Amino acid sequence: MINELRIYEIFDNNSAAFHARFRDHAARLMREHGFKILAMWEARTDKRLEFVYLLAWPDEATRDAAWDKFMANEEWAAIKRETAAEHGSMVGGIEGRILRPVDYSAALPG
């Protein structure tokens, strides 16, 4: 089991539209492609507003295949085009991190 931490820079002027798009479309399509979303947060740093979420995967091969299918999804591509035309750019920088538990992690079974 691995986790993936995703951090998106979002913008104050259209954060409500971003959240609606993620909640109503991205999360649904992700689940259809095998994504397991554990939690989602909004965070503010000194420099930017962020949307942060945590995914669980059985392994990296499953993760890679699911991301490939999601990114190739025509419905998702159309939703991104439509929302960008209406609200402008909704995501700035994107960071992703694969999290592997250390052998003394409380997250490990047993």
C-alpha cells in the first residue's frame, strides 16, 4: 500500500468554481478509474491558496494506470475546457508525492 499526496495551487477569484468542478466531476471520474480518495483539504500559505488531497493505492503500477486512464478521459477533457472557458485558469502549480510508510509507521498493519 502506498499513498499519494497531491497539492494544487488554486486561486481566490475562482476557488468556488474549482471546488465545484472537483467535487462534481473530478472526484466522480477518479472513483470510476479506481482512485481511492482518503481526504481533501484547503490550505493557505503566505504565498498561495492550495487544495490538498490524499489518495491510497495498492501499488505504483495501479496508480500509474489509473492516472493514465483518468488523464485520457474525454469527459474530463471536455469538462476542463468548458470550465476554463467560463472561469479562466483554475489550477496553477501541481505537486505530487508518493508516500511510502517507514517500517515504524503507525500506518502499517500489526
